[in-house]
Amino acid sequence: MSEPTTAVEPRTRDDGVVRGSEVASRGTPPARTARTHRRRPRPASVLGRVLLVVAGLAMALPFAWSLLTSLQDSRSLLVLPPSFSPSSLTTSAYRRLVDLMPFTRIVANTVIVTIISTVAQVVTSAMAGYGLARFNFRGRHAVFLAYLATMMVPFQVTIIPLFIAMRWLGWVNSLQALIAPMVASAFGVFLFRQYFMQMPAELEEAAALDGANPWQTFWRIALPYAQPAIAAHGILAFMAAWNAFLWPLFIARDESAMTLPVALASLHGRWTTDWSLVMAGSVITVVPVIVVYAVAQRWIVGGTLLSGIRR
């Protein structure tokens, strides 16, 4: 009768590592390598991608048509049916646009108003959001609800009071009148408040131990922490200021303070309209916004999503 076999414990070296030869002598089967099977795309996934491509092309079609129209003369635009491959292209509409109005001054006005209002809006929104999120004072929730309530008031309701205030200040047809209403943003306060709510309290405690006051903590700790929210709100504020039309139409009709959207609207004639000229202005107005959004879209999505997370 054969004696039962007993399991042999593998001997280890001085460093505690089991020798591979000893493990193999025990008859341990080698580990099987898992075969990777390439999955076939599901029909629903393929259909979704096709629909996304079709939707993307449908959204890009108006921009492509605007660019093509701006590079044609007026006679080519009247040809039926319209063609995406015109026989000749010209940049005469862009040259006539520059000669027709002080285009350099109008572009400079738009850039100045957009940059100043964007920077001011980010700073004021960050300061208010930080105060509402990190300071405990009586009535802070009521103040926050009041900010949210202002988001429900249409801007058209405030145009007349704003115009009266700007006329009283003597700012009609000036860049100050274009910048002042866009310095603060209720949505920006909401965005930064939600973002600062998730900031760890240990950061502020460490700054306080190092002797930092609340102002220094805000500039050196909170603002660097909120870089995604700053990028997201900055880009949204930039696009809103660049495309603003209704308020500049009321307050800045003079060419010395006119912005691009208002100048573009002035190209429409009462009886006839030169559409190649209008489309040239549209292309110049839209291209900066498309470039900024395409470069920074991941910060917009990331900053907006993270602002809804609360620790």
C-alpha cells in the first residue's frame, strides 16, 4: 500500500522569495493567458455614431454656407439652384466691409469690452461665490437665493432702468455703458459658490496656521484651486460679451462705441441687402468664438460638471 503524498512547502531564499523551480516541481499548472476577443460594434452604437455625424454636419452647414457666400459676388448668389462649388471666389466683400465702416475701431471696441467685462465678471463672481461658500454669516442662504432669483428676471425687463442710469451718468454712446452691466453675473456666483463648496477645509486651516488672512487665502489658495471653474466661466462670459447685441443696440448706436453685432445688423438695408457683405461680417464675428470654444471646450464641460459636486 503506497503512502499518501504530502504537500511540500516551497523553500524560500533569505530574501523571502519563493524559487520558481520549486513551485514548478510541485506540478502547479501554468496560468492560462486570457484570449482577447475583439468585440464587434453593436448596431445601436453604429447608428448612434452615424446620427452624431449627421447632426454635426447639419450644424456645420450654416457656417460653411456663410463662408462660401462671403466669397462670392452678388450676382452669383442669385443663381438657382444654389451651388456649393461656385465658378469663382473673391474677397471683395471683405474689402468693401473695411471701406464701408471704421471696422478697425469697431473690432477694437468689441475686444476691449469683451476682455474687461470677462475679467471683471470672473473676479467678482469668484469673490462672491467664495464668500457665500466658505464664510458662515447670518442670512447667507437668503443672499444666495436672491442671486438665484435674479437669474429668473429677463434682461429685457431691466433695459429701461439701465438706460436711465447710464444717461444720468452721462455714459450713453460710451464703452463704460457697455461694460458696467456685465461686471457681475448671478450665474457666475452660483458656479463659483458650488465649486468652492467642495474645497477641503484643510487647505484653509493650513493657510491660517501659516498666518494667512482671509484675503490672502482667497488669492493664494482658493483661486488656484478653482482654475477649472475660472476657465469655464471665463469662456462663457467671453462668448456672452462678444455676442451681446440688445444692450449695445440701445446704448451705443454711435460708431465710436459700436460693437461687431450692432455693426453687422446695420448692414441690412431697408429695401435690399448685400448678402455677401452681411456674410463677410458674420464670418469675422463668429470665427473668434468658434476658435475659443474649440480650444477650451473641455474646461467648460469639466468646470461645469465639477461645480455640481458637493462634498
